[in-house]
Amino acid sequence: MKRTDILTYGEQPCKFRLRSGKEVFGVIWETMKQDTVVHYFASAVERMRYKKAEANNDVETCKNLITEVNIDEIVSAEPLN
């Protein structure tokens, strides 16, 4: 998927289908990391925990809750709401 497609589903729980055929459920969002746009994935529950940890400046917990993803590996997304 393209970045503009991913932004449509950003911050909302979705079912994502990967090129490998695997389906994953969770949330994707983007952030800037050293002048580069980076996309992260986490389950919806982990994303909520991440936000709380981020608000508390708990860097170690934040690192443990997310996975950096290559959006080129995502072929489709379907909102769960």
C-alpha cells in the first residue's frame, strides 16, 4: 500500500493482509525519526499502553510495545470498527 492509503487507516484498529498472505490485527501509525517517516505497528491494546507510556516518558516500555513496519509489505487493510 502507499503511504496515502495507510494514512486513511492510521490510528484505527484494522485487519492488515501482508504480501506473505499473513493477516495481522492492530494499529499502524507514523512518526518522524531523524528526518525520515517511520511506520509502527502494535495491537490496539498495545497502542493504548504505548500512549500511556509515552505520556509518562517510559522509553523502555515504548520500545517493547511497537514494531517498525515496511508499508510496502501491506497489500490491504480493512477497518474493524
